Amino acid sequence: MSRYVEIMDTTLRDGEQTSGVSYSEGEKLRLAQVLLDELKVDRIEVASARVSDGEFKSAKKILDWANEKGYGHAVEILGFVDGDISLQWIKDVGGHVINLLCKGSKKHCEKQLKKTLQEHLEDIGNTVSIANKMDIDVNVYLEDWSNGMIDSPGYVKEMTAALSKMKVNRIMLPDTLGMLNHKQTTEYCTFMTSNFPDMKFDFHAHNDYDLSVANVYSSLECGFSGVHTTLNGLGERAGNVPLSSVVGVISDHLGLEMGMNESKLYKACKLAESFSGIRISPNMPLIGEFVFTQTSGIHADGDNKDNLYHNSIRPERFGRTYSYALGKMSGKASIKKNLDDLGIELSIEDTKKVTAKVIELGDKKQSISKEDLPFIVKDVLGTKVADPTIKIKNYSLSVAQGLRSMATLQIEINGKDYEKTASGDGQYDAFMNCLNLIYQESDRDLPRLVDYEVQIPPGGEPDALVITTITWQRAHEIGEPFKTKGLDSDQTVAAIKATIKMLNIIENNI
């Protein structure tokens, strides 16, 4: 039978050590719910004991939910060798598991704690004994373990031997400074499993040399039972190993089992992106915007001929779909796939004309989305595929220091005029509030704004053109999100152009 690998996700603890990232109580609870209840990771680490009142409240909110849902023992909290102080904090928030931070290198023990190994072990033993009496499960972190293996392997061996005689569930071995390569990881993990074959080990990788995934691979080859991850690789310095980067490696390359629901991975990662404010790199494995996008026309043609350019990482596994980019490398096959998705049928000759126009725009470095195609078809062929049924007739925007922004909008929908005035947190928000009022009056559903991205060319030229890209989700969550783009020297005007394009897309059911 295949070996089972436990995933412990520490997005809410170690991941929050990313510079500039701080989650609210509600955001922490929502991420915990998605991780445990939807993505089905085995365990999550949600807080450090004694840090702040906010950390206490967040941990309690998560554990109130987790205990009610039966996930209480899957929620872990980092604690310290401080007698009963951290343990009482964990007990007060409703926790059942402490991840006890101990020193995994002689240097850390002697220089930071200013204690001998025996003194440190006595303190650890006292804390573990108290935890056992309080009915709190104990896992142990050996902080700076990788340096310990390099500089003081005898210290690590003696420490682990002593821990193996205590009531400890698992020992968690971090490459705290992200310094190991895969060969060192294999050597040091083999040292641990051969000397302590009955102990459960987790590997905790950091990515300072971009070797975290390779090191996770090596640790699992050596028989480790668990790995620690974060969503989107969040974490201090270069971050932790990304959950999305190890999922395929564990199942496809190592043939090991996990309990995760892969189809929820993208949702969890996008939620972390939204809450953290740290954008996912578009080429990040499994979850990046471009990783299931074919750009070359020959690839699209090959996919039409028995999926010649597909690999085993199929997007459907992760709740995603293939797409075909539009630009100077597009061929007729790419254009046809996008037109088919939109329900637009063109002759071979007309498809050639549209393809030539897309390539021309791509040569000018213009960004083209699938939703732009109907407008390109109209421009090239003079058809009525994308006749605008919604037109802005007038709008006025105002902003003043200390006051909410105001907007007045006059818009035509299928020949009928509407006009509304509204305030907002900024000019575009005020514009959208006007639009919401108009759509309520006209009994129409307005899509939900999912993401808003602005690209401003470097150099600070005052007349530089701004590209505003907005991602929309149709009402009632029908279909996949789609994007529209607007181009103007003014960011708000560019956003309004993108919005009008969106309105015509949904009005024409494109």
C-alpha cells in the first residue's frame, strides 16, 4: 500500500511572518475553514502563544469553530519552553496541541538560551510533563535543526534520543534558514530515520535557495511522515515551501497518498492572495494565471490533435481549465478555440482575418483577452457581433480632501436613459455605486468585481497610458470569472472603459 503523507499548513502562523502581512480575525477564520473543511489538509498551525491580544482572539475564534466541527485536534499552536505559560494560553483559547519550540542546534542552545543541552532538556521535560497533565498533545520543533546537523550532529542525536523517551507525538525538523540542498537533506533525514526508526518526523522547508520543493522530495524519500507548507509560499524572507508546488510532486512523482481535495487548491490560494495582498506569480506551478495557458499557435493546433501538448498536471484536478492566449504568437487554432468558447462561428477566411488582426495588435504589445475578441471581430469584419447596447452618455466625478467622492452617471441601456448620483470611497467606487443603483432600477444583475489590477509603465511620465484589468464573476456564480481591460492616461477612466466593455459582454450574453 502507498504511504500516507500528512500535510500541516502553517499559512496562519509562519505564513503571517511575511513582511507586511497581517490577517484580521475574520480572515484567519475563513482561511482555517477552507484549509480544513474544503481543501482537507490534515493539520493547520494558526498562532504563536503569548504574542498579542489579537492573536489570542483569532486563535479562539478558529478553535471555537474547529471544536464544534470536530477539527479541534487538527489545530496547532506554536508554544515555548516556559513551564505552563504557553500551555495555559493554549488551554484558554480552546486548543489541544502545542508545537513546542526547542533548540535544534548547539549554537542556538548555548548562545541564545545560554544553557547546556542537559539544562534545556530539563526545561523541555518539565513543559512536556505539564502538557501531559493538562491533556495537551505535544509536537516538538527542533529550531535550526539543519545547522545543528552541520555543526553539532551529536547534539541533535542526544536531543532526539531524550525526546523519544518523552510523551511526544512527532518531531518537526525545520531548515530554519533555508540553507540545505537535496543531497544534504537526504543525508540528514536518513540520519534521523535510521537512528530513530519509530519516531514520526515532519520536514519544514524554507526557500532561500529555491530548493524547498527538492528538499521536501528528499525528506519524503527518506521516510518522513509529514511536510509543512504555506499557501502561495508565504513566509519570512523567501518564504516556505508552497503547498501548490509539492502537491503534484507528492502524488505524481513519489506515488504517495494525501487526504487533500485538490480541486479546492486554487480557491484556497486565491483567498490567501486576497487576504495577504501578496499577488501570486502568474507562472507559479498549478495556481499561477498562465500555467494552464497555451501561447503558441502550434500548441493549440497540437491540442486539437489528441492533446499533444498536455501533461499529467491536468487543470481539472485543481478546479481550473485550459486557455489559449491571444497575441502575436497566436495561430488559427488558438483563435478558433477562443471563438468556440464564446459561441462565435466564423468562416475559414474570416478566421484568418481576425487572426491577422490579433497578431498585429500583439506586435504592438497590446494585451488581448478572450473577451476582447467580439470587439475585434466587429472591427475587422464590420459585423454586429458586439454592437454596444449599453453606452455611457455622460458622467461626472469629483474628489475632495476629507469628503467622500461623488459621481453622477447617465447611461443608455437598449435605447432607454438612466441617471443616478452616488458617493463612494474613491471615484471609481462612486461610479460603481451609481451603476448599482441603475441596475437595480432596470432589474438587471450586475457581476461582482473579483479583482482590480493596474499596470502603469515605469518612468513616471504624466501622460503614460494605464492598463486597468478587472476580473468579474457573473451573477449567481454562473460560469468562470472573466476579465476586461481599459486603456487610458487616467486610471479611473481606464477602469470605466473596462466596466462598459463588461456590461456589453453580459448584455449580449457573450
